[in-house]
Amino acid sequence: MKETKDAVILLHATSHALRAEKLIRKVGISCKLIPVPRQFSSDCGVCLRLKQTDLEKAVTILKEANIEIDNVHDL
């Protein structure tokens, strides 16, 4: 069986990440706040980790809520 890979969504502020997590979980997508991996940014902060299969839906939800995404990366 093929293992599902994860992705991260980087946001501009911790408060945005907290709001994004709440919105994404509200629609039933599993996600977790994690420290931003150093290979993606040297800034301190948190990002959202979720399954790649949920990424497109999560990004759509965040855009509809006017939450600006800094970047998206596969893990």
C-alpha cells in the first residue's frame, strides 16, 4: 500500500496559523501545527502540516477566508 505524504502550509503570522488550523479542522481535515522546518524558512514560527491529499481543499478554504498563504511545500 502506498504511504500518503504530508505537506506544510506556511503563513505570515502565528495568529494566522491558529485561525487556519481552526478553519481547516472545522471542515473535517486533519492538520497539526508544527514548527516551520528549517529547510523552508529560517524564521521562527509555526506552520500547518496535513496530508497532501487534503492540500488543495485546505488552500481553497484559506483563500475563501482571506488568509494569506506564504508558501506550500511537500515533506
